Amino acid sequence: MKALSSLLFIGALLFALLIPGLLQAQDNLAAGIVDRGPEQRLLYFPETVEWQAAPPSLEPGAEVALLEGSPSELGVFTMRIRMPDDFYISPHWHPGVERVTAISGLFQLGTGDELNRATTETLEPGSYVSMPPEFRHYAIAEGDTVIQLTSVGPWEVNYINPDDDPRLKA
């Protein structure tokens, strides 16, 4: 009897642990989001990463390197963003989950609708943060800073204050 109740407990525990992931996968499939993975092996060494000017959704001065997928297409993508000292990204949000790993420099991350340097958290190299959809945040680079960002496309940057949107500036 004790063995049976232990088995039932383990089964219930496995069910409780697995069901949220299965439901998320089902939601992703219903939304057309499929992580197919790369069609070939992807391997990058620091010297092989190809940098280019960041998209117009970021202030001039930043650079990006696309490692996998495409931010403009449906599906998972990973890119790096390289920012000069004191580069900032005004308060904004994204429609999907955003996962960020600090690679180098200090990435000052703040939350809320207004940029406030005094309330940021410092992400040192190796730090990781995952933010839910529509999470309002902003960032400031301290020193030359590189982050790696993984999300699901199509990726959008929605600025809280339209006057902060570099795409709308002359």
C-alpha cells in the first residue's frame, strides 16, 4: 500500500511539473510559434561574430550581431547588442518574453515608465534576466557593454513615451 501511494505521489508530482510546459508549448503551437532550431550547427567564436549597425528602433551608436533566427520573423532568435559607454535605451516593452545575458561591461537595468539611473540593477558579466511580455524596462550601458538577447519574433520595441522612439526623430 505504501509503495502504491508513493507511486501515486510521484505521478502527481511529475504531472504538476510537466503540465505547465506542455500548456505553454500548446499555446506556442496555436500562435504559430515553433522553435525549429537551426538548420545546421551554429558555432561562433568572438572573432567570427559579425557586427552591424543596430536597427532604427535603437539610438545610433549601438551594434547588433544576429546569431540565430530573425527578429523580424516568427520564431526564436538570438542576437547580441554592443553598446558604447553611457548608451541608453529609454523605457519600453516587448510583446514577447525577453531573455538577456550580460556578456561584458555593466548593463544597468531599470524597471518602470521613467528612466531613473538611481534605481537600476547592475547586471555584471554572466548575469541573466528573463522578463515577461509587456514588462516595462530601460537600460544604460556602463562602459563598453555587450548583452545577448533571446526572444521570439517578430520582435518589437514599444517605447512608453513616443518622443523617446528613435524611429520618430528627425
